[in-house]
Amino acid sequence: MRSSEARGILGQQVVIENRPGAGGNIAAELVRRARRRHHLAARNNSILATNQSLYGRLGYDPVKDFAPVALVAIQPNILVVNPNVPATR
């Protein structure tokens, strides 16, 4: 959906901004710090679940600072390791 299409559906201006970096943490912190009067939304691909174990300190609490709004897609994930690692199912 383009910004102009979203504006027509929502009835207000929509700005789409890509904030890459730090595994999605930069964007997540931006959304967390937003003032209540601003309507910010983040689309993420499981960063709220995985970044807790990948990064020692996050600038947000994935459970307390965000609320789900809509399920957009289902994405399967797979973990691969070297065959010499004694990992099992």
C-alpha cells in the first residue's frame, strides 16, 4: 500500500519511514519513545521475540511497551547449526 492509499483509508496523512539498523532496535526505540498524540506503528519480523536473547540491553521492553494491532503475515523461521554441534530437536 502506498502512502497516498493509506491516507485515503485512514483519513489522515501517512508518512512511511524506513529506520534500518541494530536488528530493528532503532525503529522499535523510536516507536516506544513517541508521544501519545502521535500515531506510530511498527511492522516487525519477530524482532520483539528474538532481540531479547541477541542483545544484552534493549531500549524497550517488548512485552510492556508494545501492543499487537493486526496479524499481517505468518513467517516460518528455521535455525541451522553446523552438523558437528550436538543439537537435537
